[in-house]
Amino acid sequence: MKILMVNKFFYQRGGSEAYMLNLSELLKKQGHQVIEFSMQDEKNEPSQYSQYFVANIDFAKREGILKDIKKALQAIFSFEAQAKLEQLIIKEKPDIAHLHNFSFQLTPSVIIALKKHKIPIIWTLHDYKLICPNFRLFTKGKVCERCKKHKYYNGFFYKCLNDSWAMSLVAMLEMYWHKFFLKSYDKVDLFISPSRFLAQKIKDWGINPNKIKQVYNFIDYQKMNQEIELGKGLLYFGRLTPEKGIMTLVKAMAKLPEMQLKIIGDGPQKNEIKNFIRDKRLKNIELIGHQKSQQLYEYVKRARVVIVPSVWYENNPIAILEAFALAKPVIGSNLGGIPELIEEGKTGFLFQANDHEDLISVIKKIYYNEKLLREIALNCQNLIKSKFTKEKHLEQIEKIYQIIKVNASVF
């Protein structure tokens, strides 16, 4: 089968890119032809279809009023993405399209192009873009659902996108334009939700339940060293952004001087974290920066417990699956899809989101109980092998592809 894989980034930038690239590799090994469509970037993985990728666009960079206005209009509807995707469709004639993250850099113009050529569309929802102007249902440091019932103007009034009036205005206009004028999202044949939480949330916001299929992410645990090591210290790995709740974790560490924390990752909150460590004179936190997969896995193996302190509605975090595959218990906040993965006392523990005192209590409860940690480590690996394997995921995805190819309206 010819599968058109659409994502705005074509390198390991975050969980959605990791999923998209790993799925593409699985499909190719299964004999499918994967046709990539993305944006040009010097960090991109190799692709024989890169000549069709759209030009790189950096919305954070200020380039003068006229260029910035042009970029704002491109963020709402990209004629370049529509034209280049149509060229690729005409040349390769894909059977189906599998969308991932495409807003702003590619825009829903890709949906218009696909429907023009009668290509069935599947969209895996890695965040809340379908219903939320800033993707996260998170504003001003808190979970936010003000835009429910199509009240997207709240995204502008609360400066929900990067605390910017201009960017929030663009995000608001983009939502109204594609939701009501072009009805772009109505043209998607099936939405795949990686968590029960996200599936229920978009149903609550008015998305047709018959067009939603819940399929968990997967992890290729066979690539990892599966030996159970107890390890030492605490570990966070992921993006350094406010919604990830890292400040909750570092505040907890200020009261746990006897324990060590390693933070792996990069992002806009890095300086705030560094300043907090400096101001509090903390000696038990090490900022390591971004690490590639195999290096990251070595750090995970050497840790005792992984912390996922998110203060937004996480979907189906790949980080938790990676930790489980490496036999590491996870302490996670009780938000979004995290409780679907962490069974209390079996694969880890939950704490009250944004409550560093509760996090301290849970860390103390689990950290020195070696017998419990070893039991949890085994449970984590067994869960991955029974529920989150690449084989199980591929079987589900291929079944969806076959049904959608034959009859896009079946769901």
C-alpha cells in the first residue's frame, strides 16, 4: 500500500515525530511504500521526496512588518503546501494519507489538497489542535477549556499562544477559518486518539464519535536492554516547557537534598530552571541537555525512578512507555492520559499535579523500597510486552488502513 505520511517536522523533535518516524520504519519493513511530506530543515532525516517539502518557516523570528504579515497569512492557509502536496499526489498516487502535526507550517491546506484528489485521510491526534487554538488546553500556567463550544476568541483575549497578541490572533482566525468557512476538519475520515482521555475530550467538544478510533502508541522494546537494574537517583526527560511541570519537580528537589535529579532535554524554560537552581544553591540537580535515543536510554537505565510532573493534559506520553520498557517505575501527575498508563502501586504512583509537597511524599514512599521497586519494574516490562508492542500496533494500524482505503465512511 502507498501511504502518504504528513508531518511538519521530519526529525526527532518530540514524541509525535518519534512516533511518526518509527511507524514509517515499521511500515516500510512490512513492504508498504511510505511517501513523506514535510518542511525543509537542515536537521531532517533523509527522504527521497524532500524536493516536495515546503520551504522552512520560522514563526518565532521577526523579519519586518510585511514579512511577518505574510507569514501570519501562511500560518492560516499555505498555498505552497497545497501546491507541492498536489504535485506529490499526482506523481506518487498514494492510497491513503496519514496526518500527524501539520498546523501553521503546513496548515489544513493539506486536507483540501488531499480531498481534491479523493485521498482517504487519517489524522493521529498528538495534541488538542483539533479543538484548541494553542494545541494544549493550557494557558497562563493552568489547564484551560475556555474555547469550548467554539469560543475561540478566548484564545486571543487570553494571549494563549506564546503570550503574544499577534500569534494568538492568528491562531484564533485559523480555527474559525478552517472550522466554519472551509470546514477542513470535517473532511478527515478518521481521527486516531492515542489515549482514552483525548478521545473522550474531543467527543465532549462535539467531534463525531463515529470518526474516532482509540489506538495506543507503541514502543520497540526489543531495541532496548531489558535487564532490570535498580539504579540510583531521579530522572526527568523531555521538553523544558511550562506545561511539563518541571518547576514542580525542582521545587520538590529543594526539599530533598539527599537525592539526585538529572534533567535531560532542552526548551524555552531552561534558563528559568537554571536560575532557580542557582538562586536556591541546589547541588542535587544536573541539567544534561538533549540526548539521542541510545544515550538517553543509558541514563534511564541508571536511574531509579522516572518523574513525569506534567501540569497539562498529557495524551499518551512516549516517555512513560520508554521508562516502562527499561523497567523503570514512573511517578506521574494525575492529569490527562497519564493515569491510563500508571496503575497505582503496580507500574508507579500518581501525585496531585502542581503540588510539590505531594510529589515529595510519593518520592519518599517509593524510593527506598527496593523490594517494591523490583516488583514494579517487572510489572512495567510485562505491561509493555502485552499492550504496547510494535506488532500489536502495526496490526491495528494496517487494519484501519485497509478499511479506510476501501470505505472511508465506515467509521
